[in-house]
Amino acid sequence: MQRDSLLFGLLVAFALGGCVDSGDEGFVVLNNSASEDCTFSGDLSQPFFSSGNLSLFSPTGYLMFPLMQSRITSISDDQDIQRTIYLRGARVDLSIRGANISNASGAIQEITPSLPDELTHFKQLVSGSLKPGGSVNVGIEIVPWAVLPALRSQFPLAPGDRLHVIFSASVEMFGEMGDGEVTALPFIYPVEVCNDCNASVIGACMMNMPPSVQVLGNACNPFQDGTIACCMGDTNQLICPI
């Protein structure tokens, strides 16, 4: 009887703790989900973005809504609570894959932006739960807003200049199950920061200009992942959206 009790204890420990380890043992990030109204269901059939873009003049950073699926199998209703992953956050590492400024004549200048570590290596905290075999979305900012004024101050743009900086974001989601931490493999997602790639310039800004509507893009932030109508202000700066 004592030997059987020891064996049962080892099996329970394996079932509850065997997956509590780093390296995609407990859950996986499938994609960055898209939504027409900025609501997310955790449904596996949701549309998604395969890459992102962010306006240099956005009032917020790049928002990502990772869809995660548990790889823990359900045994019984009374044990599922012990096999639920409680999400705690994301570790984000940003690297620059390419950056340049082009002008109206077509000349291209390669640039090397410099950003402090706190803007390229940081943690985003979240709260949520992921039941065995289930799926869920959370929201995180993977390119901090502070990156944008840092780029603008380093590279003042003349009229007609176009700045493009391509970031690769490594997003490692983590949570807790049992008495330990469980992580997903890093999800790699590219984001292009630019001053022109999602702006449709309709001309000079005028008094009493009627407001436009977003043509295409992310309902959670009209300054990312799409096209918005803009006009050119007196100081040759884009005003978006109008």
C-alpha cells in the first residue's frame, strides 16, 4: 500500500508539474488576432495579422492581441482547475532589422536608430486564465509608444522624407500552473514604424474639413495595420485621422 501511494503521488506530480517548465510545454501562441470592433473571443477561427505597421505619429504604441491555446489535456472537471494556466504577462525583446530614410528624389539613406534598453527589453503584465485545451486572447503593447518620439528626435524629417524602421518583436508569454512558471515559445512578429505606410494624404488641411472614416485597419488603434485619411498641416506635418 505504501509503495502504491508513492507511485500515485509521483503520477500526480508529473500530471500537474511535468508541463510546468520553460519552452512551449504548456501552451502556444498561434497568431496576432484581428477584429472589426476590437473585441476578441479566443476563437481559433478569428482572422489575424501576419505583420504590422505603426504610424510614427500614433498616440499609442503597437497593440498586439495574441491568441493562445493550451496544450494541457483535460482529465476531469474536478482536476481542470489544477491544470489551468494563469497568465501573468509577456517578456518582449525588440530588435531592429532595417531602417532608412528616403526623399522625394529617390535617394535612400540607411540609418541606425539608438534606443535605450528599457524600450527594447521589457515586460508587459496581463491577467487571464487558460483552461486545459482552451484558447484565449489578451492585449499587450509590443512596440512602446516612447519609441516614436525617440525616433522623431533622432531623425528630424524634411518635407517629403519617408522614414521606415522594421522591428522584430520576440514575445514570450508566461503564466503559472501548479507551483511553477510555464512559458510558450517566443512568438516572432514584425512591425514596421513609418511616417507614410498607413497614411492616405488627401491634400492640405482646411477649415471645417469634414471628418473622414478609417478606410482599413485595426479597430483598436487606427494608426496601425491599415490606411487612414490624413491632411498636410501648415508645418508640413501629417494630421491623422481627419
